[in-house]
Amino acid sequence: MKLRGHHLVCLHFYRGAGYSEGFVRHLSELLARAEWGEAVEVVAGPDDVCAACPYLEGERCRHTAASEAEVRQMDAAALELLSLAPTEAVFWDSLRARLPEVMPVWRERFCGPCEWRAVCEEAGLAAPQPA
């Protein structure tokens, strides 16, 4: 399985929400494979999650005009925080063990404007936005 930087962090908080039923099913299957111990190859660009995303056009995210740059920025930050590089292999349990040390920085930099923030908050996984 191939995953890009920000998916190495954010998929740990996945709770069955997505763009469509097919996308949710695809994400659930990927996550199950990772949790069962399949190795994850780190990639720099679209990955197995993106393959089912309706906003992927070629090798670019077209969700918004700024999405591609934002996604690349998150990917780079995630790889730096997790001390990983493209082509490395990692296991889900190892990633999960690193989350407590990276999440304070991740939340501060990326969770605020995230469109999926409400999903994490409902699950008790993200601090609510300040008033």
C-alpha cells in the first residue's frame, strides 16, 4: 500500500466519513489492510487514498485552486515530523506510536482549517476551535 505524508497522520483519525460511499468503502479497506500489518510505502504525491478521490486529476488535487500546494505542504510537514522520506516502508503500529509526539504541532498547523475537523471533534480526537 502507498500513502502520502498527510495520510500517514490523518488516517489515524478516520471515522467513516468521506466524499462518497465508494470513497468511504475504499478508505475503510485501506485502513483495515494497514491495521492488519501490511507495510506502507511512503510516497511523494498521489497515493492509494487519492486514487479513489473525485478531486484527483492526473497527479494533482483539484479540490480547490489552492489544494495541490496545501496538500504538498502538509505532506512535507508530516514526513518531517515523522522522520520519514519517500520510498521508505513503515508499519501502522509504528506510525501510531509516533503520533503523541507529533500531534501538538500537527494540530496547531493543520487541524484548524481542515474540512474534516468536525469529524475528529465528534470522535473526541481534536481540540475544539477556540471561540
